[in-house]
Amino acid sequence: MTASTAASAGGTVAPHEVDLLRLATAGSVDDGKSTLVGRLLYDTKSVLADQIDAVTRASVDKGLDTPDLSLLVDGLRAEREQGITIDVAYRYFATPARSFVLADTPGHVQYTRNTVSGASTAQLVILLVDARNGVVEQTRRHAAVMSLLGVPQLVLAVNKIDLVDDAAERFATIRDDFSELTTSLGWAPDRVVSIPVSALHGDNIASRSENTPYYDGPSLIEHLETVDNTHDLRPIGLRFPVQYVIRPRTAEHPDYRGYAGQIAAGEVSVGDEVVVLPSGVKTTIARIDTADGERAHAHTGRSVTLVLADDIDASRGDLIAAVPDAPEPINQFSATVCWLGDNPLRPGARLLLKHGTRTTQAIIGTLDALFDEQTLTVHAGPEAVELNQIGRISVRTAEAIAADDYSVNRDTGSFLLIDPQSGNTLGAGLVGDALEHLHLPQS
């Protein structure tokens, strides 16, 4: 393995030459997410002709006069039998203007954990509501989770708009209800767009529909093509979690030592001064290798191998950071957690904490607050955090982690809580008090 080809193994190569938007879907059961995703794939010609033929035949067999595009994405037998999406699936499509990676997430409350996973890296989330039902409990839950996860932008897709009487009035009511909710959760009005759609018939998906004369905004794809492609919550310096150390020991590179991984935030150039954390040793960047060869510069999302000017002791789990704003390593901190385990989280729980590429033992201290996403209030001093609940906790780790506050950077401010026996993920955590940023009433 050469140094340049090894760089790509440190993570998924994010194509820096292509404008790429990461998005996710969310919504309640039967709101039409699978049909919407199928429609996006169909309208962008991202499915093969034989797949379309198979869907058309299956739709005819079901007695439908319109192709059931949800069959393009609900591929698991268990999903088809239950009529619900139960796992996160990543779909890829493109238009001449932009490429997209879409996390298609479940709508059932039982699978909120999967929604958290799919939305955690999204730059935009499409939140669906059924025009007949409007904003419901699961809508409020998903909006609250998206706010806590720091998703920069939302699209409210008011689906099945063709099935309601007085569609203009119904759309306006749902839009206003959702605007009130998102404003209370901290989104600026220009970061939330509402679009009336029919995923089944394609209204306002690829192009604006004549069936919605009361709506004069962009179609869904037009909006996705032009929306701000936001990566970082705040501009910060280099954050590079070391995934592994490359020592090829070849005749060409007998003394080569490279640190492979994916740039989580910021950018890096040859000659930059950096610090390796948690040790605090400073050095400079001597070389940047990528799957495309040696580079003088690289930025967020790029998988690279960094070669340092000095022979220092660095290993998997360390963080290479820019010197001016490097995070202070911590082993005791407050955090906001979305609990995903079937058994409740209680004080004193001993778990594993995975932050970036480092995994360490952790003990849960106090449970300080619990967030009620339906009433948008915070309750102090809960006895436990139950499945799908969101709480503020204190955590102590055996080893220091070089973490930013989540409000500064989503990648270096997030972590997972893991069952040490089974290896199952039990919680998705955000460093700092994400609840505080929502400015919600306390009780």
C-alpha cells in the first residue's frame, strides 16, 4: 500500500471538486417519505430502466394506475411486510448543478435512534407532514431533535396536498404552525422553507406545479440545488482525528510515517503549525498525501494522510488541531444526550464513550435536566432518561478527549455512548448544554 492510496482508506473521500449536499428525510409513519425519495431518484434519472420496469409491473399487480415509487427504496422484506421504513439507507443522486447524499430515515417513534443517526451529518433535513394531519407529535419530536443536532436548514414538505380541500388555506395553516415551532427552537426564518408537494404525482418535486397556484416558491429540487451548502456551524481551525498510522516501510519510503483520517473541520496546508492532542506536542505539516497524489492544501471532508515534520508519538484516537484555537482536552464535562437504549439511563452507569476515533471508559454523573419536546420545556433533576428522551447529564471519562462544544463544531462536539458488554450504541451525545441554546422555560 502506497502512502497516497492509503489515504483514501482513512474514510470516505468527499469529492471537493463537486458541490455535494448531505441531506436527510424525517417524518411520521405514512407521511410518504419512501415515495418522496423514490420520486427524487426517478425525477433525477438516478435509477436504472429495469428497476422502473419492475416497479411498474409490481404497481400494476397491486391494482395501481400510478407507479408506486416507494418500491424503489423500501427494499427490505421486513419493511415491505410492515409498510414502514425501519432502517437508515443512504441514497445517491445528482443534477447538473449539484450531487446529493440522502439519508432516508424511519418515521416510527420506535426508530427515533435511526433518525438521529441519519440526521447527525446532514446539512439539510426534509421534514414531511401529511397535509391531512398537519404538525403532529412526531413532527415536533423530529424538529426538536434536528434543532439539538444543529441541522443548519430545514425543508417542510407538506405532502399529499392533492388530497385536501382548500389546499391553499391548509398549506398556509401548516406552514404557520411549523414556523412557530421552528422559531421557538432557534431557527432563523430564512433557514426554513415550506413547500406543498405530492410525491405520488410529482407536484413541486422537480418543477413547479400548475396544481398549486397559491405557491410561488421553488420546487423541492430547485431549492436543494441552490440552498447554502453549509458545513461548519462556526469557522474553526483544523480538526483531524487520527484514524490510523501508516508505516509502509518500502524502499521508496523507508522512514515514512503518515497519519490517516478525514478532516472533520477547517483546512490544512503544508507548513502549518499544529498541535497533537491530548499530549499537547506542537509540530508542522511536512506533507499532505491523498488518493489523488500529494497536495499542498486540503479542507473539511477530505480523506488525507498527514506527514509531520517531527517524529512524535501520535496514534489512533489523537486529534491534530490548529494551534490558535485548539480545544482543551477534558475528562469531565456536561453534555446533552438523546437516549437510544431500551433500558433507562441512570446516574453511575459505566459505559464506553466514543469520540472521533478515540474510545474510552466513562461514568455518568448527575442527570441535570430532561427536555419535553412536545411542550418545549425543560424539567430539572430527572431520575432517569428513558428511550427516545433527551436530557442534560454530566460525564467523566477515563482518558481525556479533545472535544469542542457542539455549538462550535458538530463532528468534534459529538460522541456515542456504548454498552461495554454488547457493543450496542445506547446514546448520541453533544458536548455542552445544547438545551441552553434553545432558550426554553425551566420547570
